[in-house]
Amino acid sequence: MRRVLFVLILLMMVVAACVPAAAATEEPSYPGKPSYPDEQPTSTHIPVDLTPAQRAAITALSEQLSLTADKIKLVSTEAVTWPNGCLGIVRMGVMCTQNEVPGFQIILEADGQKYEFHTNQDGSIVMLAEGAQDSAAVEEVVIKQLAANLGLQESDISVVSSTTIEFNDACLGVAMEGPMCAQVITPGHIIVLEAIDVQYEYHTNADGSRIQPATLAMVWKREGGIAGFCDTMTVFRSGEVYATQCKPQAEGRMGTFANLLSSDQQKQFMDWMAQFGEANLDASDPKGVADRMVVTLNIFGTGNKQITKSDQQALFEFVQNLYQKLTQ
């Protein structure tokens, strides 16, 4: 009996030794059980060594483009004091609080395109300043503006050159009397158009939402007098007009030839630009006069005709009437 019991125990030990070890630890299988690949997924987390503003900008672009964070490259970050509550981004119909906001200008890159973000210091406010846009699309926008300004057909306008560039300020490299320019790198384009044998230069931001004419025609200034005038008007050859006053709470005024001048007045302006070269005209009161009025007009024409006294009078009457139409 003992011998039989010993043999049974020995057989049980042999059977147990033959069972695979994995069988003892194998998890039960069931329908719908998830499977996990051996390869670890690519990390999509934002690096922890970034500042809150940088992380906020990357998150914003990631959500906008539906890309994972690891597909977005941080190109540059610059500390900036924005001039208003809109972080230096002007949109039509949007009111901005006029207080300075410390923050950052952050340039990101995704899929070969660069994007500019403006943030406050802690990244709680993030605004996309520049979106990616095809150069041809920006050219179309500029052509439409010039055609509307001068009453031309778009087919009358051709592109002479189009260059991608980074401007050193938010004014797109065009300095004018009045506007303050945030000193921030602004990606954009310089586009030169030609119509009726005249070339017009425009500067734009990257997506063409901001267009700045760059071919000056006239700059008129009026200062002093009993009323204490302090007025400036910049006229671009492409038909845009910008006027400012230094009075408190005064805002700049924008207009175009299309809504300010008759067809005859536009033709007269074009004739002057073709006839006269560069000139500095002065219609100021004599020095020493009480409450002296200083009135000057700088002309940037392409001709060589000498400006006569009657021409000068006509030019001053033209710009003063233009200023009144723009500011009334």
C-alpha cells in the first residue's frame, strides 16, 4: 500500500513539472480586451523646461492645426511690452484697452510654416498674429486693394516682384507721422505691382490681413497758428491717405482716392506725380509773426518739371481740401 501511494505521488510531481510556467501566469482572454503594441508611442507632451507663455502658444497652435506638440518647433521668444490690451494686434471692429501689457512675441514653426503669437507674461492670453498664407494669395489681396483705390481693373495690374521678409517692427518697415510701432520682428512680404507704367510697393504681414502702402507721394504738415494746429497727412501714390492730429484723444483717419477724390482730381494727382520730382515746399507765415503758422509739403514725384508758384498754390489747395474731406 505504501509503495502504491509513493508511485502516485511521484507521478503527480512529474505531471506538474511538465506544465508550462507561462500557463500559471497567463491572463484570461475575453472579447474586447485591448491589445498593446510592443513599440512605445511617440511622446506628445510639451517639454517641462518651457515657460508658461511658450507652452500656451504651442498648445494654441497644436489645437488650431490638430497637430501633436512634438510636431511644433519653437523658433524664437522675445520679451515685449505691448502697447494695448490687444497685444499689438489690430483687428477691424475690435476695441483695445489703451494700457501697456508686458509679454512675449513667440515664433513657432509647423510643417515648414512659421506662426507668430503674442502673449502676456503668464501665457493666460495668447493671440495668433500671423497665420501662414501662400504668397500668391497675398498678391491677389494687394492687387484687389490697388484696383479699388485707383478705379482700375485687376487685369490692368501685374506683379513685378514678391519677396518674403521679416520686418523689424509692427509697422511693416514703413514709418509715418503719428503711429507708434512695436519693435517686434514681423514676418511678411514686400510686393511691387505695376499699373499704367507706374510701380507701387506694398508691405504686408504673413497672411495678408494687414497691408501697408510704401510708395510715398506727399507728406503735408500744418503746425501753430492761433488755433494751435498740429496736423499731418501722408498720401501714398497707390491711393491711400492717412491723417493724424496731435490733439488729446485724436485718432488717425484712413481713406482712399476712391472715396475722397473725383476722377478729374485723381487724374490731376497722377499728372503731378509724373511731372514733378522730389521737392520740399513751404507756405508758412514769415518768421517773427505772432502765432506763426508753419505749413509744408514734401513731394516724391518721378518727373523733372520745375514747380512754379501757381503749381505750388494748386498743390497746397489740393492737399488742404483732401485733408478736410478726410477729417470732416
